[in-house]
Amino acid sequence: MSDFRRIRSMAARIRRERLFGIRMNIMLPILLLFLPGMAWGFSDPNIILPGGHQPSTAMEVLFYASLGVVFGATMCAVLLSFDGVSRDRASGMLEVRLAQPMPRQHQATALVLGYLQSILIPVYGLMVLCLVIVRIRMGEWTSLEETLVYFASTGLILLWYTLFALLASTTAKEQGTAVAFGVGVWFFFTFLWALVTTMVAYASGVAVGEANDPGWVALEGALDLLSPNGVYHHLLETQLPSVDRGVPMWQTWAAAIAWTVLPWWGLQRRMEALVP
Amino acid sequence: MAEAVLSFLDVQHRHKIPTPRWSKPWAQRLGPGIVDLNLKLYKGSILGLVGPNGAGKTTLLRMMAGILPLQTGSVMQRIGNEEWTRVADLRTLVGHMPEQVRWQGRTTVRNILLELGDMRGTQTNRIDALLNLVGLQQRQDEQLDNLSQGMRQRLSIAAALLGSPKVLLLDEPFNGLDPVAAQAFTELIQRLANKGVSIVISSHMVAQLGGFIDRIGLLHRGQLLDEGPLEDVETRLGLNGRYMISGTGKVDLNLRLKGIDLERIEETTNEDGWSLTFRGDSQEVLQALLSNDVVLSSWSPLAPDLVEWLCAATGMDVRDISLEVASSAFLPMRTKEMGEDE
């Protein structure tokens, strides 16, 4: 069996286990509420957002509905994969797996792919449903480029959170630490990042929260590159011509690559040094 | 003598213990582990690796399984009469059965073996044969959550045998097994050894290994104190040729055994009777006692237990050994010779 087939086989086993597990049954209603639910709400022709803004294009609706990805899908990614390694360590299975001649880096790759697929499949399914909902409510499809960016960026943010959770899982000696680390990272970037941005802005003498202040917009845009959620929104904003936060597209994609490569590299290193 | 198939030369792995300080939050120091160990494994032999808790048995088995890296030393292999060659990846040669695997989940026995087989590149028909070998053929579609402890141990050994390993490592395999399951397990191990598999069994219970291991390795504080065929090690440590004899009534053993050349190791007398542990010609002793109408209640060769092995190998008192284990301290080993010098 080739290395590629081994990785694919191991990833498929994880995917099957997680996709049809109890956890997915619990998370599916949450995902249904957050993804198609938000798409339905934001595509309401009569919706008026705070500030009197009204979404006018299908992509704009999907951009607002992407809050569902940030709040719901990323949380589900963490809750699916937080015990990807620590559970096996606790049960003794990790020792059995590490004793197999499959290289540890390949095992790490299979873990990432398996857990990513298990969250990506339902999320992508629901995103297709979002596109249909928006089409029905607004009479408009997103363009091919917008759709590709929407799916690719969502895939990336789920990959990042899966990597964070698996990385935590390799470090944690028991399940509680693994879930605390995974959820902690999610909580930090999802809820506390605004606080970090505010503190940096205050320290820099920038008027905090002034949406019309170019200084605030630029600072918030730059700091968002340091957060996976921020990079996700930057990626989506590349398809929104009306939004300009002063971050060139190459910086956005460079940040996306960094957020992909660094935790992946970290996970590979952790797996190499892993002790049962 | 069986041919050596795998040789560990001066191998070492010491665990890294976090010692955080304000100036160095990630600082680590070397802790207990295995130090400068030399060991050869022979085709078809069963090596019993014994030592007290914390001696390093699991660490050594994990090193031998390729799970823990060798910090120093090397591993060589020999196939048939060819030259010794360095082993690139131990995991291709070795099957490892960890101490406790809680096989759990809704996946079935067969599917978990297929999954591990994929990681090893094992054919499906080999898995069927393994299920048959360990007696899980009828349970192959059982969910892991529903397996008993004995079945889990069988599954562990099946997993270790994937890929037809040359060397099989079993870490405390008798834990949690009832006597019937332990007997079946012993027979299985002997069958595998007869097929030429080199087997290493770790245990802190020497009595469980008695009768079916043909080599013994004494491990203490990360060092292999002695290793070799059971009889050779017994002789080297002065634990061979010992007998225990007991009887009822009051007997003057000095008088009855006068003129017989024997080494008295222990002698007890109480109201119920007497017992004598000695080294010497047991037939001569037996004959002398019976001809003097002494009533005997038992007579048997005396097999050493773990404590005797370790005390003999280290020259230490049993209380010293147990205290060291309790403290888990990693200190230079005091050998028998050093003790004598003191």
C-alpha cells in the first residue's frame, strides 16, 4: 500500500467515525441554526442592519452570514477534534498506533485530513444550502469567483481551528486540558480579540470604535491579520469592492498561508516528539 | 544455541523532566530511563524481563518497539548467517503489545485490525488468520466497547502480530487475566516462539513467567543487571541448586545430617514442625532423613522470586530496593561488587 493510500485510509476512518458519531448529532442542529439560519435572516429583503445598512448583493449576505461559521462551525471543529490525540493517549491506543511503521508525519497528516473532512462535509453541505436560500430570497447567485473564495476561506478557517485543537490535543496529558486549550483559543480569537484590538488602539492613540476614522480602520485591519477570524474576514472582503480596510490582498493571502503552515508544522513536530 | 536476530548496543533513553524556572520556563533535565544497555534477542527464545516497579521495563520495551528514540547507541539485525546490519526502523521488525490498551469505541474487532493493518501494510487474509490464532474469529464483528478484559488482551496480541514481526514485545501481558485466560495466553506465546518469533515479556511477577521463559533479564533502575539463560543467571547469582524440605515433629537436623556436605541457607523450627532451605545434594539429604525415620511433609527445589533475584544481583537489602522505587530517584547503580568493597 502506498503512503498516500495509507494516509487516505486512516483519514477516511476518522471521518467515518466522527461524521456519524454522537457529537455530530449534537452539533448538526447548531450548524443548521448558524449557517442556513443566518443566510435566511440576512437575505431578508426588509432587513436593516445596525447603522442603517442593508445588504445589497448575494456575496454581502454571505459575508454577514459567515458569522455563523466564525461562531458555530469553528466551535464544532474544535469540539470534534480536541481529543484527536489525547483520547488515544488515555486509552493506550496511541502507543499501538505509534508502534506501527507508518511515519508519524503521515499519521499527523491523516489526523488533520480526517478531522477536517468530518467538519468540512456538513459545513460545505450547509453552505450550498445557504447559496440556494440566498438565491431564492434575493433572486441572485454569487459569481463563480465569489463562491470559490467563500468555500476556500471557510475551508481554511476550519483547517486552522482543527490544527489548533489537534496541537492542543498532542500537548495535553488528559482530556480536560485538551478541551480547555482548544476552546480557550477559540474563545480568545472569537470574543476576546476585539478587546486586544481595543487595547492596542487605545495604546496607539487611535479613536476606539470610530468606524469612520481611517486610523482605527487601518489598525483594526492590520491587527486582524494576527487572528484567524480576522484573516477569514479579510479573505471574504476581497470579494466585497465596497470594503477597503487598507490591507492589500497579498498580505491577506500571506497571512492565510502563515496561519496554515505554522500550526501544521507545529503539529508535525509535536507528533515526531510524541511520547505515549 | 538459537541465533541472535537483533542486538541493542549501548542504547540509552532517559526521560526529560520539566524543571521550569523564571529564567528558563521550558528547562528540562534528564530523568530516569534506560542507560547504556546491551542486549541480544534470539530467534524463538522467550526472554523474561523482570524488575520492580519503576525499573524501566516499559521504557525499554518502548525503545525496542521504536516508539521512544535512542539517545545513544545503535540497533543491529542479522538475517540468517548474513552480516550484522544497522536497523533503520525498528517498527518494521517488532510487534508491540502495550501494558494496558482500553480498546474502546463502536468500531468492531475486525475493523480496528484492518485499520492497524493498513498502517502496517498487512493483507486482509493475514488478519483473518490472526483472528483465528488468538481465538477472536467468532467475535470479529463485536464492538470494542463490548469486549471483556481477556478478549481485549487477545486483541492486543493480534494487533502486535500484524505484519508478522520477528520480535514480539509483551508488556505485563498477564495483567487482568484470569488463570484460565493466562494459561491460554501462555500456550499462545509458546506456539509463537516455536514458530521462530523472538519474544520479550516484561513482568514484575516472576512466578507468572516461571516454566515458559528460557532467558531472563534483570532490570533495575534503568540498567540490565544480568541477562542470559535462566540456569546460567541463577548460577551466576548463586540462586541455583536450592531445595526446601519440611517435616513434622521435633528433629535434630544437625544430628541427622551429620557428615553431609551442604550449605544451610535457612532453618526454622516451631511447634508444628520444621523446615530447612539448603544447597547441596538433595538426594543424599533425602536419603539421610528417610533412613533416620524422619517424617517429611514436603520436598521441592526452590525457585527464586523477584526480590531474591534483585537482592542477589544488586547486593542490596530488600528494604533499600523498595525505598528507592518509592522515591523514583535516578542514582548510579550500586553493584554487588561495590557493596562488597564498602
